[in-house]
Amino acid sequence: MKLEVIGAGFGRTGTHSLYLALNKLGYNTHHMIEVIKNEDQDVNVWNHAQDHPNSPGTNWDSVYNGYDAAVDFPTCMFYKELLDKNPDAKVILTVRSAESWYKSICNTIFSFYMTDDPPTFSDDHIGDALKMARHCTFDGVLERDHRNIRNKELMCELFEKHNAEVIKTVPADRLLIMNLGEGWEPLCKFLGKPIPKEEYPKSNSTENFLGRKFLKDATEQR
């Protein structure tokens, strides 16, 4: 495994568009979508990394083999470990306002937590992937109590704290802070790639996300 690009930004900060953009630039990019659709992705690798931080027993190679870039959840939660393992990698922190991010996650990737009863998950690989995300994301704050998703102040604080930690941790010359809508120019300049003729990808809006089926199939509300 040799990652050249590591995405440290939380999901719903333009990570799916970045995923498509990096693939367009010639990278083979990891994203939560890859975890969900590929049953060869062993979700227990991330579970182990969450339970045993910086453990030499975490088999990162088994889940990132063949990829040279990685963005979105769960990668962003382990950017430090992955950077230690790939010391020459460049880091991209995708950002947006905390309030707009919170509104987006409540309407999309964590919408099924907006209920009185905790969600249950299907007994298959997709369900296992979503349980892993619950365990690893935000250090398990939604696993401890799914109703924490309704605590806007807490969630926005977690978002801002993570971004500040990335900026503090990653050397400035290896970090790109990328705002929604900035397009190809800062990304290509940072990576030393020519700017494609095509427009920068714009995908995974809330409307598009709500049209997807895998979350409905993987979660069973009781």
C-alpha cells in the first residue's frame, strides 16, 4: 500500500466530488462507497484501528491495497495513522461551514439516526460497513447514544475540532484546505497535475443522495 493522497475531511464536505476528481486525475481512490460495494473490504480493520490506536497489528494493506488515494469516512478518522504509514503523502482537508455540514449530515448519511429508537442494520456486508462507520466515526459518539446526532452544538464542535487538529498536525506544505466549489485549480496545483478540460465534478447533493437505495436497504427501522 502506498497512498499518495489522504483526505482528512469529514464526509459531506465535497468528498464524493473529490473522489471523482482524483479518479479523473489518474488516481485509484478509496471512499466509503468502495467499502459498501466491495465485500472484500474487511471492515474489522477499521474497527481494530479504532479500538487499538496506532497498533502495528492493524492491517492497513488489506483494505488500501491497490489504492493510491483515499478520502471520506472512514479514512478521515485515521489520517494520522495513514500519514505515518505513508510519510510522503499529501493531505487534503475539505471544509465547509459547520452549520451547513451539520444540516447536510442530518439530511443524508446520518438521517436514520434522527429517530427515537436506535437504528438497526441489515445482517450483511453493507450493514457491517454501517456499523463500522458508527463505531469509528466521531470516536463512537453516535454508538454511545444515537440521539447525540440531534445535539447540533456537540456535532459542530466535533467537526471544528477535527479540522483544527488536521491543520495543527499536518505540515503546511503538505496540506491543501479545499472549500466547496473551489474546483480544479487549487487541487491540480497542489498535486502537480494539469487541469482537465471537463468541469470539476459536482455530485452527491442531498437530493441525489436521498435517491439512493443502499441506506434504505441496509437500515431497518423498528
